[in-house]
Amino acid sequence: MDTIELSIFSSRIESVCDEMGAILQRAAFSPNIKDRLDFSCAVFDAKGQLCAQAAHIPVHLGSMAYAMKGIVDQVDWQQGDMLAFNDPYLGGTHLPDVTLVCPVYFEDALIGFVANRAHHADIGSDTPGSMPLATHLDEEGLVISPVKVMRNNEASVEFEEIKQALRYTVESTGDFNAQISSNQRGAERLLSIVMEMGAENYESALWHLNDYGDRLMLQLLSSIPDGLYAFEDVMDGDGLGAENLKIKLKLTLNNNQVLADFSGTAKQVRGNINCPLSVVAAAVYYVFRCLMPINTPACFGVYRRIAIKAEAGSLINATKPAAVAAGNVETSTRLVDVVMGALAKAMPEKIPAASHGSMNNLAMGAREGGASWNYYETIGGGMGAGAGHDGLSAIQTHMTNTLNTPIESLERHYPLRIKRYQIRRHSGGSGKTKGGDGIVREMEFLQPASVTLLTERRQHPPWGLAGGDSGQCGENWLNKEPLGAKVSVDVRPGDCLTIKTPGGGGYGIKT
């Protein structure tokens, strides 16, 4: 294929993912999906290798790229099937992220898969928002090992059992149906491309696309000096007594190959900041992808020069049944900081200071008859400054790419009143270029509720680079009393929760 043909082909299969995302957003019931866009869509080949993805959630997409091949190899696929799973130890991330996979057939031959992953605020946990301070995977909700929720394009008995295990049936069923519709449309669109091109030409185009992706990665690696670059950073804690947990990395670049060796990282803990290896892969892939040209295709060829090593039973390669709800959101962001910190030693002008380093997770709700409700959100912060630019303020960074829930939607759906939603001025680190500022989000509860916070960078601030100052740590408050970084509390009508998110680190010495 020539360059123009390859570009058109890449755009066409990426457009399949974009349309899947549009269907999922518009058909979903929950604000978490339809407003915050906490979902991702991708196309895979017949072996489960990534072909294309939309610009959705990096932690979703990278983990799917790493783990999908192992999933599809285990299934006896038939036309009209739809597979669901969320088990973090079988290719998932954490239980709220439910993945649906649909095979695509052309002339009775399997030619690929479409898949989406969406965050469900209700996945059956005893705690509203399904992001509890858990010590065991089963406490975090319903564990869905790979199971067919559709057979011959009809809902299966297993799908009915999943829906019955959830607490907010109408909203949850609506979101699942939106995921199913998204995949069905994606399968139709992918099939139309294959029918137009023919199966042999389609597979040849995928080969060329992956070869092109590999050449772009080779170009990047050739620009980074070979060597071993070490870095470490610290998690605040797991909320259950384990504190100052190190994540260590030795990043080796040699002969156009990458080894990310996390040996020496803290052991897994009781709390749920553990994560599976698929989340580690997502963080490593993300950083290298950020250094590549904007037109780099989202295919497995981009990542095949990257190898990852982490000790089993560690914080970032936990063993079942360790709890992992916060690992996907909090530990993943620290992994990005560690990889970027190592690369800053190899290419200091290309790497920015640390961003706010937490998704600032807020899960809440109530389960009292007609007053029952259930909600989850992440809150942005400050972006780290770079060599030639200030960091952006009040923005999601790195492993998440969601929007906020608009105040109008939040107050319409739930018994809440937003009292403040503003930039946290002067929270970014100073320097030659300044780190972005965080956010202040204050809400008043109009009914009794249970609240869980899973946050980071409350003890260890986002670091600056090249002499720049660190950003300010985040803060959590309830009625003017400080709260811990990871905590569950019950609130009453009139109580006010205030979350102040961290600023980004500064870059360079201020003159």
C-alpha cells in the first residue's frame, strides 16, 4: 500500500471506533457514561491484536491492547456471540469497567473483533458507586469472568443473571444495552469495510499498518540514547495502614528494544490500590505513544518492542483475590509519573513535570427505598509544565480522558447542590514555566448519603523538573474538618464536602 492508501485505511477503521463511541454515549442511561464519557472502543484482528481505537480512555485501551489476545484464545466463538468480562485478573482493570467483545465474520470466517469498555457506577458492591475501601476482590462487586451475554444475537441466561445481581437495574440495563448496540454497529461497519476490500486485502492492509506503526516506534527509539534510566515515586497509602509505598523502575533502552523492569516495587497491600499487569502495560504504552507523531496508528505493531517485568505479588502485579478498585485509577497515574521520570533523564527537553497525579475519585449514593441513588466521578487537576509551556489548569490528565459531569446534570439527577466549582489558584508549582492549577469542588448534600474518596498526592506532591517547584498537595474536607486521602463517611443533609485537587509541577528555575 502507498502512503495515501494506508492513511485512508487507518482512518476508516478508526472511524468505526468513533461511531461505536457515539452510539454508546447517546444510548447510555447513566451520567457517568453519557456525560463524563467514561468508556472506550476499539477494533481487534482475528487473533485479538489491536488494530484501531478511538481517542478515549488510555487506561482502558492500553490494558485491552495488552490482554485481549489471551481472552479471545479461550473462547469458542460463533456468529451472534457477545462476550462480557470485568475480572481484573483475566484481562480487566477493575470491576466497574465491564468489557463487551463481539466477533465479526465474513463468509463464515472470523476476521476480527469489536470491543468496548465502560465504567458502571453500579457493579453490585455494598458501597454506592462500587469503589469501596475493600480488602478482597469480591467486596468490590460482581466478578464477571468471560461469559457470553449474547448467543445468536439473543440475550443469554447469563446476561439475565448479571442484571439481577446489580442494584440499580434500570440504569445498569440501559448502559449494558448501549454497549451491546455500540458493538453491533461497530461489527456492521467493520464488515462493510472487509466486504468492500475483500478479506485478503483487508488482512494485507493490517499487516502494512502494523509495519508502519513499528517503524514509527523504531524512529522514536533511535532518538533516545541507549542506557538504563532509573526512577522511583511513592503512593501515599492504601487507606488501611500501609503508607509511603514505592514504585521503582529501571527502564532499559538497548538496540531499539525497551524493557520496563519494576522489580523492587512494594508488595501488594490489604487496600485496593493494587493493580494487575494489564494496567502497568497501559501506563507504559501511553507514555511512549505520547512521544510519537500525532498520526501514529493505534495498532499492536506500535508496542511490540516494549517488554514489561514486574514481580508477582507486588503492588503492580497483584495476585488474586487482592482488591484493585483504586489501582486502575490511582496507581496507574503514579506509574505514568514513574515512566516519565525515568525518560526525563534520557530526553529532559521532551518530558514535562508531574501532573496532579490522582483521578480524585468520588463515589457516593444512598440505598433507602425511593431515595436510592448511585454516582461516581473523577475530578481533574493541574497539568505539569514543560520546557516551553505552562501546564493547563483544571483538566484530566494521562490515564483518564473523561469530562466532568455538568452541574446542571448532577443537580438534576441527584440530591446535591454544587456550592463551588472553580480553579484552585496558585496550586501549580512555580518555575520558568508554571504548573497548572487544580480544582476546588464543593457540594452540599440534600439527603443522607454514603461517600467514598479514593485520592492520591495528599502527602507526596507532584514533582517539578529542572529546578521547578512541586505542585501543591490535594486536600479533602468535610464541614471544614480534614478527611484522609482514602476514606468512607456517612453524610447528612446540609453537610458540605470539599475536594481541592493538586496542582501540576513547575519546570525550570524561575528567573
